[in-house]
Amino acid sequence: MTLIWFIVWLIANLVGTREPLLFDPVNAWTATLILAIALDLTGAHAGNTAKRRG
């Protein structure tokens, strides 16, 4: 998920206007990066708990 986000951001950054990643205040690109990282970590955690139960 994070790799896909990076590819989309890179293409948007090269084709459109330059869009930096700002953390103070958080812009839309940084917010979606944080969301992608959270989804990756949640997916990894969910996969590990399913293996422990089975």
C-alpha cells in the first residue's frame, strides 16, 4: 500500500505542480501517507493474530 502511494505521489509530483510533504501542518499528501502506513501496519498485525489463533 505504501509503495503504491509513493508511485502515485511521484507521478503526481512530476506531472503536476511540485507537491512537498509537509508535517506541520499536515497536507493532504502527508495525511494519505500516514493512512497508507497505518493500513500496512494494521494488515500485518491482523495477519499475525490470525496465525496465532489457528
